[in-house]
Amino acid sequence: MDKSLVCITAYSNKFWRIKVQGNMFIVLYGKIGSRGSVNTKKFVSEEICLNEADKLIESKLNKGYWESDQEEARSKRFLKTDATYSHSIGSLKKSSNIGPCK
């Protein structure tokens, strides 16, 4: 399993990636454009490793991350002309789901 997630908001620009290899996983995370940091964790079985990886993925999704293959579609939504830029900023400020990724 290999999963890449991103969180791009007015306050945050982060990536998070997990790769499961047998009974261990490797997590790479950080600011987009940086080298990031790496953590590894080993488990007694492959099944436990996959379960823990799924929990981490679910946690990131709940914190506002999304799969990176959706990044292009989301960023296109924010590409506006100068005429609509001010309106978009006003809408973003009023939105309750805008904030830093946790």
C-alpha cells in the first residue's frame, strides 16, 4: 500500500505519504516543496501494520487532508480571475472549514 495525502489551505501547505512494506511502514511528511521528515515503524505482523496504517490515513483525512490525485481538481477551483478574487477571499474567510490542518 502506498498513499499520498496533501493539505493545502490559506494557512497550510503540507504533504503526508505512507508506504507499507510487509510488517513495517514508512511515513514521509512535511511542507510541500521541502525534503520532509521520515518516520518508520515495525510491527509483529503485516495485518497489524496495515490496520495501523489505515488508522493513520483515516486520521489525516479527518484533519482536512485529501488524496493528492485530487489536488489538481481542488487547486483549479481556486484559480479565479482578478474580478472574482475579492469575492473568493470573502467567501473563504466566512467558511467554517477553512483553517490549518492538524
